[in-house]
Amino acid sequence: MGAGPLCHRAGASGIEVLETVVAGTEDDVVTRNINGLSRLGCLIDLDDFGTGSASIASIRRFAISRLKIDRSFVTRLDQDAEQRRVVAAIVTMAEQLDLDTVAEGVETVGEHTTLAQLGCGHVQGFGIARPMPYDQTLDWIRAHRSKLAPVPRIGDRPA
């Protein structure tokens, strides 16, 4: 299952599988169930990537759609060259395996900007939004989109 932008479409159900589950199981039932959910259209995210011992073979054995880069790699990413190299390696590997990426625990504009520069496809964390009741969500989405709308694309020149 490819993991380009169309893979993570609105309305698709997602399942998060901990890296320790993928790394620690040879159980065919677990493999069949996760892969069966993927065939039904569920997106399979490998959670806490980089903190366990999942191998590339186990990533391929399970129909993983997206790697969730653990918060421990995101913290101070904009200030730590070693952190940037690690995240850059994860994003590059994911890209080569046709997987999408999401960074967990983004709390600062600097972290968000650096992740975008490295090519991380998605972010989540308090720096984007704090948990909120459903009835506030649509207003938040509208306000967030209005902040993003006026941003010019790189290379565009004023008329």
C-alpha cells in the first residue's frame, strides 16, 4: 500500500501499532489481522518509531502506511544538529520505502519549521493545537486554515 498524500485521505480510519508490537511478534494471527485491516482501507501507523527495535523487514511484513517519529527525536530538533540528522535519516528512509511520516509532540514553531524543511509529511502536538472538545474543532480548523491561506509559495513574485 503506497503512502502518498492520497493514502491519508479524510474519512479513512487509522490504526496505531506500537513499534514494540511489530518488533516483538512472530505471531501470524497478529500479522494477518493488521494486514487485513489495511486491506479493508485502514491506515496503519507505526507508533513511537525509533524507540524500539522494529526492523525494515517487520515494517514491510506489516502493511505500514506511516511512520510516527517519536517525540524524543522531535524535542529541540531545531537546536540540535544530531537530532536533525536522525530525523532526516528517518524521513529519507520512509520516503524510499514509500511511507508517509508524522512527527509526534511538536511544541514549537522552530520544531514545526525544521520538520517541514526536512520533508516530514505531518505533525501533531501542542504546538499545533491542544486537545479540545468536538464542538470547538470546526472553528479551530477554519481559523487555522485562514492563517495558512495567505502564505505565498516560494518563488512566487508579487504582480
